Amino acid sequence: MHFKKLGAVFAVLVSALAIAACGGSDESSSEEAASGPATGEMTIWARDAQKVFMGKLVEAYNKTHEAQAKLSIIPSAQFVQKFGTAAASGTAPDVASIDLVFLPYFASQGALEDISDLANGLTYKDALSPAHRRLAIYEGKTYALPFTAEASVLYYNKDLFRRAGLNPNKPPTSYAEIVEYAKKIRALGNDTYGFAFAGACGGCNVFEFTPHIWASGGDVLSEDGMRATLDSPEVTDALEFYREMFEAGVMPPGVKTDSGSQQAPSFSSDKLGMTPLGAFAVSTFEEAKINFGVAPLPGKDGGTASFAGGDEIAIPIGSKNKAAAREFVEWSTSEEAQAVLAGEGIVPVRTDLVDKLYGSKSPEYKVLGDAMKIGKTPYSVVENAIFNDNNGPWIKMINQAVFTGNIEEAQRTGQSAAQALIDQGT
Amino acid sequence: MTRHMPAAGAAQTATGATPAPPAAARRPPRRRRLTLRGRRQAVGALMAAPAVLLITVFFLVPLGLTFYMSLNQWSLLGAHTWIGLENYTRAFSDQGFRDAFMFTLEYTAVITPILFLIGLGLALLVRRPRRGARFFQSVYFLPVVIGFAASSFLWLYLAQPSVGPLFDIFKALGLADENTNWFANKGSALLVVVASITWKIVGMQMLLLLAGLQSIPVEVEEAARIDGAGRWQTFRYITLPLLRPTLALVLVFSVAGSLLAFDQFFIMTNGGPNNTTITAVYEIYRVSFVQFQLGYGAALSVLLMVVLAAVSAVQLMLLRNTDHN
């Protein structure tokens, strides 16, 4: 008896809640609202590394708009898991800033709203970073807008260049030159090293090592992302290039196990000649008062390339205030918003604005801005498993090739493991 | 984070729940006296209810869900499809999981005796109420209250090439040079992890063994000594057999904890060098949250659970059987 009564009360409560929830979502997601200014509240998810500039951006938006955004910061390492859980349980945010390499996966799983109409309606749509635009498209539809950019370049220490008898205004432009310069800098002293990379970090090396391959005319995946090309000759050349430097002893011993945390600190210690990193490191080195220069990452015999990193901004399925979300997403690519980002040292995603907002600040920023324009990104729904996984086939191949020297075998196993992941994931 | 002791809470709640008798089966409701008994049973069931509820919500339901997921192709995002036992057949031919499983066994085989012997040694040291015994009990136990992640980061720093204090000490002693990198070699990387884990949890084992030692009546050992037994003989033929129930408990905890090792390798070695230090749970994490294949990850979890249950059962049986002889 008691239980029956309780059950009835419970049932009434549940249905009341359900009705309330339906009513709520009906009101706020009405598409007509898109014509006028959006209203109400929306939640935005970003990662902890974006905290400072996202805070300023949301502040700027809230000042000039009727709709109000609320920012939630999610730890970087848990973002994908948290987002997945939230999407599955219907508690996804209204707007999410997502690392662009994940876009094909998120889109392929139906987690994002199709915003093709919004993307195609932008007057400046062709000026947005081409790599970002490519990653946001899945099966012909657009699921996100480019948001922030990041580019990989070669940082070099001008003081060490001078001491080693090198011209600090002439950074290396080929593999051979990097090797030669690294050896000269290593010769300066016991604890001075020529070159460093993060030998146990998959994500670092897709960002910093693939540009060498691209600049030499090679690639790591086929255009459609269905075939791995880790066994191509351009990859061999790039691996041999790193191997040569490791064997010559120009790299510090820590590179073997560096999962990405030591690269910037070693360069900040003023005892490292060259290291590949992104725009995010500029402020660190400026603070450490390092006299550094920035150069494009070269190919084997010249040419340059860069990894296009950064974020895209998307509306997850289940967003409760789509009108406001659409307004925010569109606004975040505007000159006003991109200027806020550039002010915080973030590379803009607008090729028509990058020189004005960002490249004009210093020669280093100019190089980074130019690198953004030519940036590339591998397209694959299993990008994370192949490249970013610190135990994945990509970093395993590099680690084995550079530190043991068995390049042929490393490439063979890397290629077959990467291809297996692609075949499984699609 | 304290993955070495997860069985403790579960075991306690489980024993808490067992007194609930099958009430319906023995209730002949004719006589008044038995009604009283029935009432007492109802009260008993009521008192056990919170524990049953907790187990259901936090153990049985997730367990059922895990098993259901393991029968599906279940991506982190998006829809899932039923594939029956395909995940399980895949697991048996998965070289990555097999390697991870073998490494887990290797790690367990290395660390279990080390923890046990040092734990027992420390327990014997601080057993008698000598001066300072309490102080040293606390000192040995202190690292236990630190989180696994925190202690792993601490040791990662201590053993870091070029910057870690431990590295500096070894360098000063001439046991390392500037090119030494302990994490670049499987053997030395494992050694650093084993050292950190020993430091971290040997105090717990000491405490459990100490409780076991103190439950042995002093008279028994005295009697043995009066009969002319030496120190070693007393230990071998009196202390050790009487300690058996505690030994079983400690070994089951220790082995279960080691088979579930994750944080220490995730943080300190990153699974390297060359993926040689990836444990079973680490592999499950990678499958689920790096490759986004939750269904397959669930299947691997179920397999690991079966192995864990089997190992614990065998251990308990071995130790219990000899106890009855």
C-alpha cells in the first residue's frame, strides 16, 4: 500500500519534471529567435589551458550582447571523456571549444549540430584557416567554425648562435643545416645542447615533426585519411635526420622519456640551441628573458611547413539555447573577438586579419602568423589513437627509430599498427 | 586513487550484507513466537538494507552495465550496436592486451614478495612496546596517507635525469652519469616504480601484519621458549602458522592491488620505454578513453575481473585449507 502510494507520487513528480523540461527547451530553442538578437543564458565549455583568454572573450561578449554566456573550464586531459559522458546523458553545454584534431571523430559520432548554413553564410568564410575548415567537414556537412589557431615553428637561441659563430639572423633552412648548427652549439660546453624534442610525446611530435615531412613533399596519411603512409621515404628522411642528431650527442639525455614537460623549460634555461614548439611558448621565453628567434620548420632540402593546431568552436547536440549558441559561435570568428584573442597571444584563424591583428607585433609573431596560413592537419577519425596517444604507433615509431636506430623496422611496425587502427575505427 | 585497497571496502560491506537471511523461506506464520522471530528477521533485513542498497547502486548495477556494454560496439560518443561476444574473441588475439597482462603479472610477481617481506620485517621491528616503537610505526605508516598520484609525481621528480635529488645522490656516488636516464630502460624504470610503491604502501602491510602479530597470545610464544625453542624456531613454528589468516588477507590485498596497478605507471613511465610498462588497467584506459572504444574496454575489464576473482579465490583456498589441517 505504502509503496503504491509512493510510486504514484513519484510517477507524478517525474512526469511533471519531464513536462517542465520539455517546456523549457521548447521555449529557448525556437528557431525564430535566430532572426532577432538571442536572449537567455548559455554554457560554454573550454579547457584549462584556455582559461585566461576564454574568460576575456566571454566578458567581451557579455558586455555587448543580450544573451549571456557562462564559462566552464574542464581539465584538458579529461575534456573528451567529460564531453562524451555529458553528450550521452543529455547534459552537453550549448557551446564547446574543441581541439581541431578531434573534430572528425566528434562529427562522425553525431555529437555536433550541423551548422553548414551558418558557415557558408559568412562573408569571410574563405579567409578562415583552410586546415580548420577541412577538419570541420564530415561527409559534406560543416560541424564547427575555426576558433583559435596555433602553429609550429623552430625556436632558436640567438645568443648561443652568436657564441657558436653562427649568424643569429640566419636560421637553418634544411635538415643538414640544423644538424650542423646543433653540433656547433653542442661544442660550446658540457651542459649546452644543440637540439631537443619530446621523445615520448605523441601529440608534441605530430605538431613538431610532421611539418618536416610535409615540407619535404611527403605525408603521414592519405588525403582522405583512409591510408597511413608512415612507411614513405619522406618519413624515413625525417627519422634519419633526428637519428643523426641523437647519435651525434647533441640532444640532452632527457629527450628519450620527455612526455612534453621538459622541452620549454630546457630552452628557458638558456642552454639549448634549437627546439620546435608553438606560439604558446613565446610568452614563456619572453618572461625568461631568452634572446630567441623563430623560424619556419624546414624540409629536407628547403621548403617550409607547419602544423595547424588550435580549436574549433561547435554547438553540441542537445544544446538548450541554440539561438544564443549560434550567435556566440559566429561572433567568435569576428574581427572584434579575434582581436581579443590576439591580444592574449593567440594566433587568429582569419588569414585576412592575421597580419593586422597579430603579425604586426614583432618579427616572431609575423613568422607564426605566416606559418598559420600554410598550416596542415592530418584528417582522421582515429587521429587521437594514432598520433596523440603517448603509447600509440606514431610516437612508438619515432622513439624506436631515433633512439635505437632501427628505422626500417620502426617504420614497418608503425605503418601496420596505424593502418590497423584506421581499419578498425571506420 | 587508492587502488591498492579497493577490495577492503567491498569486502566489509559484503560481510555486512550477508546476515540478511532469506526471510520468506523460513516463515511459518502460525505461532506467535515465530512471528516474533519473523519480526526480528524483518528488522535485520531493514538494518542490512542500506548496505544492500549501496552495493546494488555502486557495485551490482555498474557491474551489470559493464557486462552489457562489453557485448556491444560502444563508442564514447554516439550510438552503439549489439555484437555479442565479438569483443571477447578479439581480446584473446589482441597482442597489446596480452603484453599488458603479462607485464602486470611480472610486476605483481616482483612487488608482492618485496612488500610482504619488508612489511613483515617492519612489523617485527615495531612489534614490542619498546621506546620509540610508536614513533616508528607512525613514520613507516605516513606515506600511506598520501594519494597515489601525488606520490607518483613526487618520485617522478626525485628520479628525473639531471634535476632529481635521487639522481644527484647516485651521481655523487658514481652510480650514475649525466647520460643516465632511469626511465629510458624498462628494468630501471620498473625499479623506480617498485621503490616508490614500496615506500608508499609498505606501511599499510606493516600495520595489518602488526595487528595479526599482536593477536597472538604472548603465553604461546613463552611456552615455546620454555620448551627450548630458539628465536627462529619460535617464529617458524609458532608465529607464522598463527599469523596465517592475516597473511591471507595481506596477500590478497597486495596481489589484487598490484594486478590493478595504473596510476604509478601512467604518471611515472607513461607506459614507456617503448610501451614496455603498460599494465592491464592502463591498456583498458587506453582502449576506452584514447581509442574511444568503451565496449571493448568493458570486455577487457570483465576479463580482468574474472582473473582477479580467480587469483583471490585460489589464494584464499590455499591458505584456508592448510589452516584446517
